[in-house]
Amino acid sequence: MSIQRVLIVDDESLSREFLMEAAQTLGCRADAVPDGAQALERLKSRSYDLLITDLRMPGMDGLEVIRQAAQACPGMPAVLLTAFGTIEAAVQAMKLGAADFLLKPCTPETLELVLRRIERTRKIELENEYLRAEIAPRAGSQIVAKSRGMLDTLASAQRIASSKGTVLISGESGTGKERIAHFIHQNSPRRDQPFVRVNCAALSETLLESELFGHERGAFTGAHKNRAGRFELADGGTLLLDEIGEISPNLQAKLLRVLEEEEFERVGGNTTLEVDVRVIATTNRDLQAEVRAGRFREDLYYRLHVLPVHLSPLRERREDVLPLAEHFAKEYATRNGRPQPVFAPDARRRLEEWSWPGNVRELENTIQRAVVLMQGNSIGADLVAGNPNSPSAAPSTNPFGFATSTSSLANRRIDDIEREAILATLTSTGNNKTEAARRLGVTARTLSNKMKLWRRLGLVA
């Protein structure tokens, strides 16, 4: 149960004791106070997952306690205790933000039902928040494979999907590791549960720890309310740890504990939370070499390397290039309202001849650009000669003006480049999100979601 700490407010001592015992029976840690003033003082010094308050009390009544608690602890659910004749007050409490109400005298079974209902609601809200921030429509989400090597990889992924064992997916950047992770989730018994992703390379150690494990109110500057981490969001489902090789030694130790014991504490908290999560990790690094160099824990490596999956680079499975290109072309034509493309013979030759140093991601970006720039419905060789934004393109094989290794884009993270491009475009449009989205070729909603996520992570003001 994610509701771990409960504050009970009731001026009747017997009622307080009953509720404390009932909450403790359900596995919660409960504190109880006799009036609203003491409750508000407790909320200033401690963090709680739930407030249960009586309606009629001397001094401050339950409605006022709920109102002030909502200001002091945003997001903390509250339950009102009320007698049969005061249902109207319960309705008013719900309007003030109360999550539910209990009729006095209540039974332990009734309390458990209310707590379970609040937990379900909270989980849905957290999942929706995650989805709004992280999930945007993606083209080409389907896995397309024709080569023997990729077909074998998919068969292996399907076999391991039914287990709970930790999966480590390795391969160069852009080979499709995240899509294989999602494929494993979709073919697992957890397919109807959350699939949650966190990019370990995109966040500082402090932010990543908070993203993974959540934090308690007051744990650090800016932590104004309790926040669930990705492990809590993924409870019952799958957590994808993208680029696991980038995490710090301190977080490696904490992650090892979660994998071994399936429990953790939020940042700034001392309540142990239990989770049932299947972890899939990806890396573009040689983790064995990282272990030898002392940068990655050997015990964590073996804990992750239970079910390994390796993705070969696209240059080693050239049979997949044309099927992937045709798939992306259809997807992006549909998304952009363009006619279904046809690849000219010289374009097909160029696609097969190019080494694709950026792998499937480079191919996808190249086809997206070609669909947008094509005249009529024909894609010629001039539009598919590799990705013009690939920092891997060498000057000797760069007859089309591709970015070279001396470009300002070289050796920079894609996430940072994307953020810089969006912020610069917003500045140039006077913060006109609609116009900025048009220039960037994305929807205004996608742009807004990215800005919300960056603000939440403290990456932008």
C-alpha cells in the first residue's frame, strides 16, 4: 500500500484510538491529534500520505482543517469523518478537495475500502501525469524486421517476456533498444500495467534519484509536496532504465537494493515502500569494460545481466533498411497529410549503400525529412543520402553538406540540442507557442508537454 503515513484528527479519544489501530492493522503508520490546530502544526514538521479528520470539533472544524491542509500540503488526500445527519457537510468537504468521507462509527473494513479507493485514484492520477509529460504520438513504433539476426532477436525477446527476470538490452545508440523494451512489456503478463521510462543520462544525480524513488515534502529546496517516483508509478508493471551505464556509483548502490529486495525509501523519507516492478535496462556502453575500469558495480552488472539482449547496428543488418524506410515513409506521410511516397531506384540504392552510423534513429529522421521535402510523391536520392544532421558523418563521405565532427552539434546530447532549439525558437517568436510549434514541425501540445516536463525537472525556469 502506497499510503504509509496517516494523520488522524478527532477530539474523541476512543475514536482516535480505534482509527489508529485500524490504520496500523492495514500496514500504515498513524499519528493522532485531538484538534485542528495541532494537526496543522504536525503537517508543518512531518510528511503524511493521508489526512483523516472529524467534522465537528471544538475550535476549528473538519472543513477548515481540510481547507488549510490543502494549502499547506498540496496533493495530500483528505477524508472527512461525519455522522449520518451531516451528509451535506461531506458533500461540501468533497468540493473543498476531500478525497472521500467516512460515516461514524466506521468499521476497519470500511476504512480499508476508502484507503484502497484513494490509492487507485492516486495511481491513475500519477499515471496520467506521467503520460501527459512523457508520452507523445510516435511514428514508426512498430518493429519492422526482415534480417535473420533481427528476427532471432525478436524471437528471443518474446521468449523472455513471460518471466520477471531483469533484462539488459545492449547496442549502439539508435538501434531501437527502447522499442525492444516496449515489445517485451507488451508480450508479458504485465502488458495491462504501466510501462514507465526514465532516461538516466538526461538528469543529474540528485534529479535522477528523485525521479526514481520520489521525494517527501521538504526533502530539498523546491520539494513543496510529496512526489511518487518512477518505481511507484511502475508498480505492477515495467520500468525501463534507459542508458543505465550513466548512473553514479551512489545511485548504483541504491538501485541494487531495490532490485534485490524490491523496497526503497523516498528521498527525505524513512518509510519503506514495497514495489513489484520488472526492470529492463538499456545501455550503449560496454558494461563489462565499465566494471573493469571501476565505474560500474560488478554486483549490479550481474543483477541486470540476467536476460541479455543485444541489438546489432543497422549496417550489419542491411536487409532491414528498405523495409524500415518504407514503413517510416508511410507513417510520416500519414501524419503530415502527404501522399504515400514512392522511392526512386537511385534512392533505394543510396539507402542500401549508406552506412547509417546513427542506426535506425538516423534512418527514421532521414525519411521524415524526405517526406516533408519531397515534391509530389517521389523520394529521390538527393533526399535520402544519409541524415544531414548526423554528427557521425565524416568529411570524406560528406558530399551533401552533412554536419561534420567539427560541427557545434557534435558530441552533444540529443535532449540538450532539442531543448536549446525549442527555447531559441520560443524566444524568436516572442514565446508564441503555436508559431514556435509550426516552425519546429511539432504540435503545440507536444511543445507544451516538453516545457512542463523540463520545468518539473528544474531544467528551465
